[in-house]
Amino acid sequence: MFQEVSQDQIQAVTGGMLLNRNEELLISQTAIDSRQILHPEKTLFVALRGAKADGADFIPQLIDLGVKTFLVHQDFEEKAFPDLCFIKVSDTRRALQLLAKFQRSLFTNPVVSITGSNGKTIVKEWLGQILGQKYAVAKSPKSYNSQVGVPLSIFGIESYHQVAILEAGISKAGEMAALEEMIKPDLGIFTNLGSAHQEGFESLESKIQEKLSLFSDSNFLIYCSDQKQVSEQIEAVFPTKKRIAWSDRAGADFTRSVKVKAKGARLILMKSDLSTHTFQVPFSDLASLENITHVIIAAMTLGQTSESIQEGISHLKSVDMRLTLKPGINDSLLIDDTYNNDLAGLKVALDFMQQQRPKRRKILVLSDLLQQGSPEKIYLEVTDLIRKYQFDQIYGVGKEIFYLDREFPESFTGFKSTEELLAKLDPDSFANDMILITGARVFGFEEVVNRLQQRIHGTTLEINLNALTHNYNFYKKLISPKTKVMVMVKAFAYGGGAVEIANQIQTMGADYLGVAFSDEGVALRKQGIKLPIMVLNAMQESFGLCSEFDLEPVVFSPDFFESLASWCTIHQKTIRIHLDMDTGMHRLGFENKHLGELKRLIKTNPQLQIASIYTHLVGADEEIHQEFSFSQLRTFEEMKNEILEVLPYKPLIHALNSAGIVAFPDFQFDMVRLGIGLYGVEVTGKHSLALRAISTLKTTISQIKELDPGETIGYSRKGVLNSGGKIATLAIGYADGYDRRFSNGKGYVLINGHKAPIIGNVCMDMCMVDVSGMDVKAGDEAIIYGEQISLKELADQIGTIPYELLTNISTRVKRVYYLD
């Protein structure tokens, strides 16, 4: 926080009611998460109410930690805590924003803000790295660009920072006003206009207007005038003296020309005064070239020389910069944060690490934090963080990092360079460890990651944990705050990887997990998953596992009930079970004719405790089946009421899956079951734009071949290039889960943003695509599906459903988890 504030100042800024002030206590930190408290007495905890939880519920444990000052809603009952300070407000989120507005007003150095549809985070990171060579830079950690993320970013601005870079993102009309009020940017960057979050706006024009309102009081605004819809509105609203336009056509403030080379491109910018500036950039794709153009012009506007900018560009990555969880050698987990260079980002990475399943040791690989102000002050904070997160081993690289040797003489090992670290790094010394690798780009820590990561098949399935959280919160908003959520993680979490997905779900605050078979539940328990787990298809031979690992089997027939009850009697065990009512699926489940016997069995077998009673809707995703679904729900209510008559307690009642949550909101009962919707597929079609794809399946080009006219490709000579051309062989086949039905033009991939159709038959480990006329090379990335290629579109193409495509991905495909 830029300036310490008293409890009285907090009350004055937020307009709240102050109870039990401590006039001497000064607040220097703000927190919204009970897990992120570093200096309790100096922390203001803001109790936000959200889809996941009410922050006020965590106040007792925060008091145990030593927190003394709380910002709460006005209906909070503080009587149990008479000696603590509470500031009561009508809306804690709004109060958080007002505090951020106050802190921002104290910062007099330049503030840069970035908005748009795509590229915001990477422009922020690249600009931060280039400016960070000369200045102490504060910037939003990761994609902290929301109504809550922006205030937290502002609280990360300290007095020694010379420039701040803040990202701003909105998803619906009316949100930008609060962000503009807090950020008040001196320099603005509008990256581009896309379809993201279009559902929240009446039109593209209204979305542009909303985004541009961020820059109403800015001194300058950088934009690409080739984006016609954007430039028309900017030029209609903003005076010429504020506008800094660039274009690939002559006449803008900066005219750009690009020459693509074998490795990267040469980018030339001619200013309106005819001065020319040339830069060598390490990439050639259109998106990266657009992003780096914004960055270069912003850096020049802020006074950086071309030479300094070029030096910074030489250290940039052309890939997305994100916090990534990767499988490491010997069952270790790696957290790859190899571009980070500030305290705010380090705190995010540490929090991400803390949310992962426990491992044998916690190990930190950390570089110098460059251009961050006084080393003594910075490493004092780093020391506090290391103590809080309790690392077993610390590897430091750089010059200033040796400050840590004074505080951690037994666990710290320092190296002057990454090469020295690599020379002494023994991969076999790591086993079942959690390893966080974080550092400035110039240290090249990706080599450390390469040394320690597990060597698996080159094709990867990337899972965006932020998108997963977004989808979870979307469904939480559709249900009552009292309704519990069971998340289905059967079939390897719909292909995403059950353990890591389940761990994230547990962190998000879900109430239950659902798996198909007992061994799936056992695997989760062995990896530290604590949530209750329902098992849909528990076999008789797995009763012992259910008891040993606290799994809750579904019971679906009188015979199965008797069999499990008998096992429990013999072994003197009690097991929680779930009763499946068949109301129309006709797959498994008790029918009406079984209810009399079921009630008798319940009465005579108290060793089976009924955790829930549920049914499954057959056609909730299609309106044509709506009457049948209502019939199912009415039948279910009658059946569950009859069972409840013989129970001395009330189990959970649930009927709705992902589609049912959307289609039948009046039948939420006690719990809903969230499956395919969590993974980004909204099967009713009513909210498709509201969800985010969580998975991107990608591979690489192994080889390029030039073929003569009439030559054939692949097995059975099914692929033919009648006019000749060029093909690329990709490292993915049906053994990886890429369906053979995509053969012969039914499927396509994206390479450098261009469609490349499958040619010939998909092979077991490879497939070929037509890249005639495309500028591609071996090693280029090919997107199989993701945000740009929808699963539904692919599934429709071969007459299947998205579920099948998701669950078919082989376990030999490496799963990588990241925060964008």
C-alpha cells in the first residue's frame, strides 16, 4: 500500500461506521483472502460477499491469526468480538474500491492502463519488462483486471515505484466507471476489439464506448487506427492532441511496416515527423506483432530510447506469459513462473502454490527482483513471504538474492548465474516435491524448468484454471446461496485430469465431488482431496475401499442395498450412501415399485446412512423434452417424500445437472450436480457466450513436405493433393484421443491463426494437414481445439457430442495447468 492509513482514515474514505477504534494502529496491507495474511496487526481484512463464500465467515480464524481491523457489511453482528475494530459499510466491494481510489490519488508518477478484448495481459507484462530495465515498475499481477482485481493491483503500488501499469477488464455494461474512477490513467492503450464478453453488451458499439470511458481523463491514448470500428469512435470523442494512432497505412502518428524473417521479424515505425525507428522482434505471428507495437509506442511515449526498448525486446517471450503447473520428474510438481520479476507476482505464485495438493517438500528457485527499489526493503518482504510459506529449500540466482543467506543459512543456496545453478542441479535429488520456479526473464529460468519437468508425449492439453473458476462462479450465480454444489470429476475430470481439477474445485469451495468408480475416488484421497466423494458405480468388490477411503457409493436397487448392508454388518462398519431414483432415465435406480421394500431396508439397516436422494434428468438440455423433465421432477418429489417419511434425519436432495441448473431453476433442492458446464460447454445453448473454454489441446509440426500433383498421403492413400502442395505432419493421432472420424477434411487445426484441414486418414500417433500457401515450419504450434475452435463445432462435424471429445484425450497427453 502506497501510504499507511489509520482506522479513522479508512472510515472517512469509505463512509462507514467505525466501532472500537485504535488511534495508534496504522494499516499498511489490505487482504480479501484469509490465506494471504502476512502481517496480521497491520492488515485490513475486507469481508467480500461473492459466489464462493462470505468473507465474514472467516473472521474468527483471522482473529486467531492476529488481525484487528475488519471492513464488513452493515448487517454483521460484531457483539462476539468487543475488542476489535469493525468498519461497517453498505457494500464492502465498493468500500474496497474507494480505498483504492484514495491510494491511487497519492501516487503522482505516470499510470498506464490497458484495456481491449485480447492481449491486455501480455502488453502489460511486456511493457513492464521493458520499462523495468530503467525504472521501478508496479503492475497488475497476472490478469488482476476486475472490479476486485484492480483495487488489489493499486494496493501493490509502493512509494518507490516510478510508473504503474494497470490492466482493466469488463464483462458487461456499467462496469468501467468504477475502474476509471480508481485507475485515472495518464496513458491509455486500447489493444483491440473482439467477441469476448459480448453477451454483456447490447452491441459492439456499446462495448467500445464502455471500454473507451476508461480513458476519459487520460493525457494520451494509443490505438491501432486500422481497427475501423474502434478508430471511428476514438476519433469522434477524443481530441487530436490526445490520440496516438498507429497503422500499417500511411497517415497515422506511427506508420508500421513489418518484414517477416526466418526467426522473428523486423518492425519499422515511421513517426509523423518522418523519423524512423527499427526493431528486431523474436516472433512473427500477427497477434504478437500487434501487441509489441502497442508496447513499443507506449515505451517511446514514456521517454524510452529505441536502444533501450530493443534491449528489452531481446528478453521477451513470444508465448503467453502465465503461471503454469506442470508435471515434474519423480512425481514432483513444478510451478513455472519464469517471466516474473516483482513482489506482486511472487505473492500470486506463492498463493497458487499453497492451493496445490501437499508434497514432500516445498522448494523455491528465485532470481534477483530487478528494478524493485531498495534491496533491503524488498528482501525483507521476500523473507517474510518465505517464512510464511515455509520452504524447505531455497535456490537463489543473482547478486542481491544473497540477502536471503543471512536469514536462511541452512536452507539457502546461492548462485551467481543460471548456468552455475544448472551445472550443480541434480534432477534425481527431487522426488514428490513442490517446486516453484520464479524469476526475471533475463535469467532464463525456462532452462531450469526444462531440466526438472517430466518427459512425456509432446502433445499437451492446457487447462486454464481461471476459466474453470469463471465457469464455476457463473453457475453459482444461478443458484441460491444455500444450495450446495457437487462437481463431477468422473472420467479423469472429463479428460482434464482428476487430481488437479479436484484440488482446484476444493479450493473454490465446492461441497461434493462425483466420480464414476471407486478407484477414481481412491486416487483422489491418496492425493489429499478431502471433500465428500459420491461414487456412481461402486462394485461389490470395492465396498472395502469405500469404507477405508471414506467414499460414498450410490445404491440403486434393493439387491445392491442388501449386499452393502450385509457387508457393513459383517465388518461392523457404517457407510454413507446415495439413493438413485429412476424417474425416466431407465439406466440405474429405484423405481416406484421398489419403494416399499426400500423403506423396509432403510428401517432395518441403520448402518447405511442416507447422505442424499437424487434423480437424473433425461433431456434437460433440450426444450422439446421440457414436459417430460417436469414429469420426472414431479415423480421424484413424490418418491423422495415417501422415503423421507421413514428417515429420522433429512438427507440432501438433488436432481439438476448442468443443463438443469439453467433450465429448471425452481428445482434446485439442496444441491445441484455441475458437470460439463464447468468445463466450458453450455449444452442448452442459452448461455454459450457466458462460459469460457477451459481446455486447449495443442501439438507441434514434426515435418513439412512438398508434394507433386496427384501424390497421395497416409494409409489407404486416402489423401490426395490433385494440384500438389505442402503438408505438415502433426504429433497427434487417435491413440492420443484425436478421433479418426476427423480424417479426410472432416477436421481442421489452427496454425498461426490459419485453418489447416486434415488430409488423409488420422494415424495412431500422427496426422497430416494441408498447409499449402501457408508460412509454417517444423516446430510451429497447432491448435486442435480451444477458445478459437469450439468443441461443439468439432463434435457436430463428426456426429458426436463434446463429452466424447473431452473424455477421449489419452492419459499419455501431458496436462498443463495455468492461470492466465
